[in-house]
Amino acid sequence: MYRLFLPNEYVKDIFRVTPEKLKSNGIRGVITDLDNTLVEWDRPDATAEIIEWMRDMRDAGIHVTIVSNNNEERVKAFSDPLGIPFIHRARKPMGKAFRQAVRQMGIPKEQVVVIGDQLLTDIFGGNRSGLHTVLVVPVASSDGWATRFNRKVERMIMRKLKNQGLIDWEEIK
């Protein structure tokens, strides 16, 4: 059961996921979380670096869709200025939003990667949906109230995975 929480990859931040790396692995689509994956959970707008990352993906022909459990107002305000499609109130780790995002991109799920900062929502949901998953370190050291409980559970899962020899990176802070 714990294997469903095991990401295919673990990287420091979203900027380690480059168009060149994705394309060399046959990836043409990215489903990304918003809060603490792209920007801090309490930052309303994209940073200059995120805007450039999104532009690089678009220029390389890689589809990006934001899939967030947050409300429409939050996700729309972030996504619309970037021209990035989004799914709000995704109810991750449930699979419906992941399937919807893949369908909207119009590419096979084998060519889509899920990027997120949470094992319980992004990685578990992506793995259950049969997608390649990439865990990133949260961009902020603080979380919204709903995520704090998840982080405690994630630390327990990470310890279990580490004790089983399934991971070799340091625990998420």
C-alpha cells in the first residue's frame, strides 16, 4: 500500500523539471499542483520565474494544466493571467480531475506527468491514476490549516518508505 505514495521522481523544485528533460522522456503534458508547488500557498500571483517556466513549457509544445484542491477564485486568479487551463476543487487524490486534465490535453496518459508537493494528494492521486509522478519540496515552510495535518501523516509515510529502503532522499521538512 505504501508504494502508492512513492513518487517516480523527487526534485528540489519545479525548475528542475525542464522541457528538454520531459521531451527526452516522451512527456508532452504536465499536471501541476498550485499551492506550495508553483508558489507559496498565500502568494496570489505567479513569480517572474514561474511565468518564464510556463512560457518555456508552452514554447516547447508541452501542455500544462493546474489541478488544485483550492477554490475557483484562487486558482482562476492565478491561472488566467498565464493563459493556463485549470481544474479547481479537484478533490485530489480522487482520480476524476487527473482524468479530466489528461482528456483536456488530448494526449495519452503515458505522456503526462504529475508534479506536486504532497504525497497524500498529488503523488497518491497521480499514482492511482497511472501517471508518472514527481514530488517537489514545498516552496514555503508554512502551510494552510488544512495541509498541516497532511504533512504530519506524510512524515510518517516517508519514514516508513525510508525504513523499507524505498527512498534515499532526505525527509520533507
